[in-house]
Amino acid sequence: EVGLSVPDWPTTYGYQMFEFPWADMVGGIFYEHGHRMLATLVGALTLILGIWLVHKESRKSVKLLGVTALVLVVVQGLLGGLTVLYFLPTFISLLHGVIAQTFFLVVILIAYTLSKEFCERNHVKDKNSSLVMVFLIAVYMQLIFGAWMRHTDSGLAIYDFPTMAGSWFPVFNESMLSTINSWRFDMDLSNVSLFQVLIHFIHRIGAFFILFFMIFIHFKMNKKSHHYSNTVKINLYAMEIIVGVQILLGAITIWTAKSPFITSFHVMNGAIALGICFMLLLRLSDLSFLKEK
């Protein structure tokens, strides 16, 4: 709710980025301007990384990854500015979040290609790698639906959990909508539409799909647990814990009527879940092509 606390861009109330008075960084301005300053730092570090990879790295594929990361962070910054200039339009805000997650994955891949584990491991494609890739795509799509829900103000379009507007089996009719909007009126919130309720419902169902999909992967990989290294096993267990925590945080977000701290933790943990899923996929995949000079 503080995304427009600073109404101009690329300046901040007419000041250049680092000229804005620290004493004026209060309330929502602290979060919005602080976000911009951190974004600038990430951009600068990505520029340094890209230049270093292009000049020092012998592998063309890794050089390309460095350039890709730089392009993504520039696009991300521009989209961040456009969200302000166009007053937080849903599509641009959603794309801003999608590019951020994609950038995160590219940076993880760069870090992995530079790691000791990558250089020393035997690059053989595991039979379960395709399954994990589908799971990663599902998590990625779930984060997109989460962002869509957030930017359409649908986070409390269904106000209770595990029931939905008091029912275990929602019917998505005017009676259900009336129940929801009656609760929102009591909470001093604006009315929502059935479309917003549906967006929320899709995100909620997606969470359960991911949970059962993850359990399926666990049993598939557990059948050949002796085949996997301790690193892969730890990665799998970490993924299960983080995804479990993510679902719990989603429930607590509802129970606390979108507490800012819990909601922010939910978003952050979602990114961590995506990163850990991606690491598991990398460890199960044949990445020998990234060794070629």
C-alpha cells in the first residue's frame, strides 16, 4: 500500500536518488525510497558481475548469462519506474514481479556455474529431473498467480481458511459474494467482484496442487534414495520444508487479515521456495554444456 508513497520517478520528490534527505524518509517513503536505493545497489552489483564475467570468464554460455542478468535488471528497474508513472497498473506491476523472479533464477544459475560443486560433479541427467522441472514451472506459475492476486487487491477476496466464505465447497454465486462483501464492509474494506474471488481461489487451489505434487516427487525420489548424494537429499528436504512453511504462511496471512509482516514474509519465502526448487533441478540435470568454452 506504499507503492506510490513517492509519486515521481526517477527522482524522489524532485531530488536525485541519493540526494533525498534521510530525515524525510518516514512512513511509506522509507519503504518506497529504500526499495529504490536497494534496487540501484542490485543494479550496480549486476553491472559489475556482468563486466567481470565478460572479461574474465572463458565460457561463452556463462558470459551470456552475465549479460542476460544485466538486461533483466535494467528491464526490472524500468518496469519499477513505469509502475509509479502509470499508478500501479496491474499488468506492469505483475510483469515487474515476474522479471524479478526470472532475474533471481539467472543469478542462481550463474552462482552455480561458478561453484566448486558444479566443476566437480558428474553431469548426468537424472530420470526425475523432468518431473522436478514441471514442479518448478508450477511453483513459478503459483508465484505469478500470487502476484496477480496481490496487484488486483484479491488477497482477502476469500477471508477465511480452510473454509471459503464459510463453505468447504464454494459455489461462486451472488450469495457467496454477498457474504464476502458483508465481512469486508465490517473490516472497512472495499467490495470485491466474483472475478477477484476466482483469482484468490486459483492461487489457493494451486497451493494444494503443489503440496501433493511435492509429496509425489518425494516418494519417487525416495525409491532410489541410495542413488542421490547427501547434497541432493538435503536440497529435497529443504524444498519440502520451505514449501510447507509457505502454505502455512499463506493461511496465517488470511487469519491475520493480511498482516504486513506475515504477507511480506510469505512473498519472500515464495522466492526462496522457487530458488531451492531450481537448485534441485540444476543438481539433477546434465549441465555439461555450460562447461564448454
